[in-house]
Amino acid sequence: MRVFRYPAPPSSAITPHALWLSRRNMLAAAAGAGLTGMIMPPRPAGAADLAAHPGALSGTGLKPTPLRDVTHYNNFYEFGLEKTDPAERSGAFHPRPWTVQVDGMVAKPRTYDIDALLTRPLEERIYRMRCVEAWSMVIPWIGFALRDLLAEVEPLGSAKYVAFESVVRPSEMPGQGGVLPVLDWPYVEGLRLDEAMHPLTILAVGLYGQTLPNQNGAPIRLVVPWKYGFKGIKSIVRIRLTDRQPRTSWNLRASDEYGFYANVNPAVDHPRWSQASERPIGAGGGFFGAARQPTLPFNGYGEQVAGLYAGMDLRRDF
Amino acid sequence: MAARHARPAGLIRLALYGFGLLPAAVSFVLGATDRLGADPVNTFERTLGLWALRFLILSLCVTPLRDMTGINVLRYRRALGLLAFWYALFHLSAYVALDQGFDLHTLLADVTERPFIILGMVAFTILAALAATSNGWSIRRLGRRWKVLHRLAYAAAICAAIHFILSFKVIRAETLLYGGVVAGLLAFRVWRALSRRAKPPPA
């Protein structure tokens, strides 16, 4: 009968207890990191960490849409018409170097460098986002109030509107080079000055604790939470104050379907579909995950913004 | 005679239904198990609608194919047409049940106010009528009127193609391609009818 003998290591080969403990810590840390990697989806290319303090104007009780869906289900026609195109086709886009020109009817026109803008005090704002296509998300944006920027350039008394313009770079944005006319480039948007000065209106430079991924409008975009998503112009290069109502891209494409105001309004339908309810994106569970939910007037921000439109017929000025 | 030819044709027909219904089955399973992307109901609806249009177009290709190449697949036309009807029914059901959750108020507004939806409903109604009369008894019973009735397949295809074009915010190359194919099929049919009328067969 064979007797099994344990291999006995020489005492010199035995790891000292203290060292053994530190190795355990290292392994535990590595395992933790691996776990984090599984829970947090890989960060979109080019995104960097961005610090922000929680904003007082964040909605309460909102459950953010998963980062994966926020960054992979996008309408950004500069990169293509499919929801997956912006994530897949924005890799060649360069959000640096970048400047935003702020001019028009202002006392102190300025050109801001994006890196200087990122050093401002930034806030996290968790906002609802309602697309005109009747789906919605909840997004933890990072940014600053547009009113703070406008205050620095000192709008003149004659300024009544703010016009925004996106970048045009067909070599980096494949959707701008198509044969069929989609939208006229650059993408343009506009707000009334009082809408632009409202504390809920922000310029976002990040989301989910990171700088803005290319597909979400890097490096800087507009977020107006009580309006349909298309008002949130992306990759802004110019902000101009004016006394005339600015032309806006979707209104130019189909003025009977997309108005200048584009306030979220369940009572005013799109000619092709109802706006009374919305499909929450990223609810999980497939077909039976989350049913439609009712759309709220001004996307739930009526208490803060309804006063801006007192006396207006919002069916006519949709 | 029928029995001799029935077996291979019957098998092909069975395979046609089997493979034809596969896209619906696959996307249903994917959607029910949350593997159909961020907006699964919308993706499912669009998949079903697109396959309805595809089968409808294929059913309309049967006659031009025979006229132009001599290849006769007439015996499979009914299967193609019925597949188009089934997909249209699935598409409508997904919209009514999964998307709108039987919200009758919205659905009523849809079919009374929105041309985009009305076009889809007209196409579906025609396909339902054609499916209901796609059997030997109806053919014998309706006689000449059966042919006239089933020419409405072209009207259904036109409505469905416009419905497809309108289902996106902007005009897309893909939707225009489908619209172009439907227009081409209709043009062929009209041209053939006119050229036959111009040259009456010898008495």
C-alpha cells in the first residue's frame, strides 16, 4: 500500500504572515475592481471623469435610465438615422480643441474654450427627457445654468431670443454627408430669452459622472427638460442673442409637426401619433417590462415653467 | 393528377410558411426575454410591419416573374399573400396590445384622425378581405369578381408603402426603395393591361 506524503516546503519558502495578509488585500481589491467593471458598462471612448455637486433642481424620485441605454439609444442625425448609429459612428469625432462663440446682441461677446468651461462649478441635474417620438429617459446630466453664461456676456435690452448652432464636420460626422436630404446643416435651435434664462435650462458637459460621450453631443449641449428632446441641440459651437425668433431645424423640415416652442404637451398630438403617453426606455424585462406611462404637461416641470407661457394658446404655439 | 403534384409543392408550401413565420417567432422570443434592444416593443412592431410589406411585395412579383422569365411559382402565391396578412395581423396586434395597451381612446383617435394610421388600417382591411377569400370555394363562388377583388392587393401595397415611409421622421433610402418597388410593380401591371388591350387576341 502506497503512503501519500505531503510535500513539505522548507521553512525559508514560507511567506511571512504580514506579507500574506497584504496579498489577500490586493486580491480582494482586484476582485472588487473586476466586479465594478461588470456592473458599470465600459466607459464610452474619450469620456473622462467629471466632478459635480448634486444640483438642488434635480428631480426627486427619478430612477436614471441605465448608462448603456443613455449612450446607445440616441437620435443624433449627424451620425446617422438609426438609434444605434451615434454610438457606432461617432468614434472619429474630435471634441477637442473646441470653442463656443457667444455673440450677437450682447455687451461683451466672448469665445469660451471648452476646458475653461469644465473648470466652472458644475452641478448634477437628474432630468426627465421626453423625445417627440413618444419615448422617454431619465438622465443625470452634469452642467451649469445657461443663465450664468449669458449673464457674463451681458445681453442687450434689445435681445429677445437666443439662437444656437451645431458643428458641421462631414468628415467626422457621416450623417452630414448623405445623398438624401435629412436636415439642413448646421443643426440650429432657439429659445426665447426668458426660457434661456430659466434656472432649469442648462448647458450640459457631462452625464453619469463623465464628460459627454460623442454620441450624446460632446463636448457641450443644451438641455431644456420641459421641451421635446430635439430642442436640446448638441455639439454647440455658437450661441447668438437676437431680436428675431431663430429658425430651428425640425421646424424648417416640417413646420406642421415641430413647432418653435416644442413644449412637452400630452394634449397636442403629433399629426402621426399621440403624445398622451410615452414608452420608458431601458426599463428592462422586454415586452412585459414597463408599460407606457402618461406624459405630463411640460414633462412634469409645469410648476416651474408654466408661468413663462401665461396667456399663450399652446395649441397654436406648439 | 392533383395527388401526383401535391407532395413536392405541398412540402415547399409548408417550408414557406415555416421559414416565413421564423422572423416573427425569433423576434417575439427575443423581445419577451429582453434581448430586442432598448425599445423592444417598437422594434418588434417595425419588424412585423416590414415583413408584412415584404411578403405582400413578393406575392405581387409572381405574375411579372412568369411574364418576364417564364418561371411559374403561381402555386405559392396564396402562401405569400397569407403570410403578408398574418404579419399585418401580428403588427396590428402588437400595436394595439403591447404598445398602446388597449388604450381605446388613443386607438380611436388614431383610426379617425391620423392619415398615417388610416393608411395602415386600409392596407390591413384589404389584406383581411383577401385572406378570407383565399380558398377554392371563394374562387368558385366569386367567379370573375374574385380577380377584380384580388387586384386590391396593389392598393394594399401602395397604402402599406406610404405607411412605411411615414413611420419615420425623415425620408429614408430604405423606405423609398420599398416604395419604388411597389410603384414599379404597379407600372408593370398597368403597362401589361394596356398593351393587351391595344393588341386584341385573334378571334
